[in-house]
Amino acid sequence: MHPLFSNESVNAEVLKRRAFNYRWAIHPADVIPLTAADPDFPVCPEVTEALYAYLSEGYFSYGRPDGDREFKLAVASWYTRRKNAGVSEHLILPVNSAAYGLFVCAKFICTPGDEVLIPDPVDFLFRKSIEHAGGVAVPCAIESETAAFDFEMLEQKINSRTKAIFICNPNNPLGRALTKDELNRIIQFAQRHALWIVSDEIWADIDYNNSCTSILDRSLEAYNKKLVVSGLSKNFALAGLRIGYIIAPDEHVFSDVLNHSLHQTTAFGIPLICQIGGTAALNKGEYWLDAFIQHLAKMRDKTNRFIESCSFLEPRNTQCTYLAFPRLKIENVDAADTVARILELSKVALVPGGKDWFESKSEGHLRICFSTSEAILDEAFARIKSIEHVLV
């Protein structure tokens, strides 16, 4: 067991004070939350050291509206090293979370009434961002084992108001990455209909078999209407620093995206200190991420074995992300009710499927986040197994 991700490295007392968003800080002390995708481990020491060094100088001045150059260079280098993508730092806009990045892209693309194709299932933020921009989210069912679109169905949903297709790669909650062939088919489809492609790649680094390809990968077909949204919440456990970014295809698009972000008003924008932490993570924390993925692979296997042992869950193998998304075996059982019963009887919190969380195709599923220590995961699974007989 790597010491960075040992049972002893989880500081439960700190988590119970700071970990919100359905996690430790909002539940009673006896509840184990396997809920929101936020790791239970401290960040890599280099991030903490960089933040301390920045704080010690005592100045907290305005940052650049278009982002800190060192952070932008770090993102560009990351995409070169790990994504086979040549990205210019001048086309990277740091934003206050990847979630806000989706909102900015939707504002850039949509006028009221415009339609955007989205996968189903997918995180609720896709719909929220599009609707906030006055657009209409059009869900399109994807294959549960591959996250692939049905292109005949996509063609049927195209009309004069369709402006974009949003993808989540790897998909949350399915834990599946799109293949290069599937990505090329999406690019060809977008070209035929002059659509924007917005690729949410927040999970792209949590990949257990190198199956995830960025839409910006050099080996894919060229297309000048690609936007990437990502951040450092999932790969480096920096959700609280709200570090996101958008990658634009050219300077003209970058300028328009910057205008839609409202950064130049100073009412919006990502704090400079957050970008300092992000730069340290990308430039010095690669070893931490690699060790984290090794730990997660063990927790994934443990989670898969647990699901296989449960009489009320269908087996499910996660390929990417640190989320499992099994289906309930009993038909027409409300996942929210099942999750509520598990919480009441075993004191383990999970996330249910359902339209409000992950669109309609997620009904009948529940989501388990396993980015915690082995001891915590063992205890949570033992608790659920002890009440399994009332769930079948």
C-alpha cells in the first residue's frame, strides 16, 4: 500500500469539517459517504508548498483576465506529454471550475432556443449549462458498455436549431471512454452538420488501461470547432480550489470565449492562488497521480468484487473514473428509495441514478465513489452486506 494513500493518511476530522457536497461534512458522524467524486486523501505536498510560498510574500493582487501564463504553459505541457495533443498556451482559458467552463461554452454557442445534443446518461451539469444559456438540451441514449452514440438516432435529432454536441469522455457515470473510431465518427458527424464539439475531459486522467483519447489527440481527424473543458478536481483532488480551463481551437474563438466568461469585468474569474496550486500539481505532481491511479485500481477491483457479491446489483466493471455505476437487479425499483434505505439501515451514503442526476437512462442505477482508503471501503461494503437481505 502506498503511504500517500494508506488508511492512516485519511484525516477524518478534517474531512468532517471541510468536505461538503453530499460528503463527510453534511452527514452525521457515523455515516460513510461514497457520494461526490472528491478523494479522501491530502493533495500532493508540492501543491501545499507552492501555496505556502505564494502566501508568504503577502500580496494578493489581481491576476490576468486571460489566466496566469505559468499555469497555461503547465496545461499545454500536460496535453503534450500525456494526451498526444499540441496545444498553445495562448488558447487556454483558466476558469473557476470545469463546471463553469461548461456554462461558458454553452453561452458562447447558444442563443435562446438553440439545441445541443448531450449523452444520456451524463452529469446533470450538461443540461444545466445549456439551459442557463437559453438553449435546449436534447438527450441521446448511449450504449452502456461503450458510451458510444447511436448515429442513426443522432441524425434523427438534428434540425435547423442544433448547434453543438457535448460529450463526456470518459463518461460520468458509466466509467467508459470513447475509442478513437468513435471520436472520429463524432467529428465527421459534427462536420456534416457544422456543429461545435464540446468535450468534457475532467476524468481523462483516471484511466486504468490507457483507453482514453482526448478529442485534441493529433491522430484524430482535424476539425476547427472543438472545445475542451477540463480541470484538476478529479486527477489532483483540488475540487476546493475550483481549477478549470477551456481550450479553444484558435485565437478568434479564444477571444469570444473570454468575452463570454465575463473575466474582464472582474466579477468572474479564477483566483491567481488557485492557478499557482494547479501549476505545481501539473509540473511536479505527476508521480502523485500515478500512485493515486495504482491505489484506485485496487479499490476498483475491490468495488467490482463487492458488486458481484451483491444479490441486488448487476456486475459492472469500471474502466475509467473512480465511480462504479451498477444497475439494480429488481425491475421498476426506484434507485433513490434504495439509496435512502441503504443510508438509513447501514449508514452508508450513495448517489442514485435518475434524471435529476444523470438523465433518464440512469434510472435504476446507483453510483459508488471509491476514491477512499481500503479500510473505509471495507467498512462501507461490510455495512451494506449486513442489510442486503432487506434490499432484494
